[in-house]
Amino acid sequence: MPPSVSVVIPMFNEEEYVSRTLEAVRGALHRAGIEHEVILVDDASTDRTAELAQAAAAADAPVRVIHNPRNLTLGGSLREGFAATATALVIYTDADLPLDFDEVPRAIRLLAVHEGDL
């Protein structure tokens, strides 16, 4: 069985991606039967990102939101997100999903089978 995974997604003014990103990430991991949590880090967005992320978290227990009180940029947002994870395996992705998230469960299984470190 693959390990549980935390997915950290930093967001700054990403209102158009919140739902689409969560759907892709959660769908891929759910289809693969991988227990997971998703941590959205709102980096003091000035659009509706925080509101949409909070609504998604309220509707879906494995989703949590961290709200940075001021913009910490990518590095600061990642530190906040990583500090909030509850699993040993952590994946980071940008909100615009620069990778095909359907490939991630395969990589997770390979890590588990080969007892790899990354």
C-alpha cells in the first residue's frame, strides 16, 4: 500500500485555479487509493483565492488552508506549508499544475516499492 502524502500548493492570486487544481490533485490521489491531505497556502492574495480556498476546505476535510497575513513569496509559503504537513511524504506543486498529476501516484508507488528516498 502506498504511503500517505501531503500536497502543498502555494497560491497568490490564483482564484481561477483553486477548484481546478483541487479537482485534479484530489481526483488523481483518490483514484489511486492514496490517503492524502492537501494544504493550500494563500500568500495574502488580493483576489478571491483565500475565500475560494476556505470554501473548498470547509467542504472537503482533507483540504486545509493556511493564510499568510502578508506576502511571504514562494519560499515563505512553502516553509509554512511544509511545517503544517502531517505525513512523511510531501509533494509541492504550483497551482497551475505544471505536471500531469495523474503520474504522481505512480511515482509514489515506485518510492514505496523500492523504498526510495527523495
